[in-house]
Amino acid sequence: MQNNLSKVETNYKIDATQLERLVEWLRKSNRPQSLKSLTRRYIELLKESAGVK
């Protein structure tokens, strides 16, 4: 049986701006962050730059 679900692919352009914003966010938090929270925030920044909500 074949899966008929649509596959959605999204490409995000990775550039220094999002990385700089991530570092700024990390510095402002003034405390260590987990890899999970860093990844989540980075994905949020990428989505914002792509206009995705």
C-alpha cells in the first residue's frame, strides 16, 4: 500500500543575518541554552526571513 500524503518541501536561504540574530538572541538571554532551544529559535528566524508563519 502506497502512502498518498503530499510531500511538502521548503527551502530556506541560510545567510549570516539569521546566524547573527541567533547570536544576539543568545547573548541577550544571558544564560546557556539547550541545543533544542537554539535549533528552534534558528528555525523561527529562518521562517521569519522567508515570510512563513
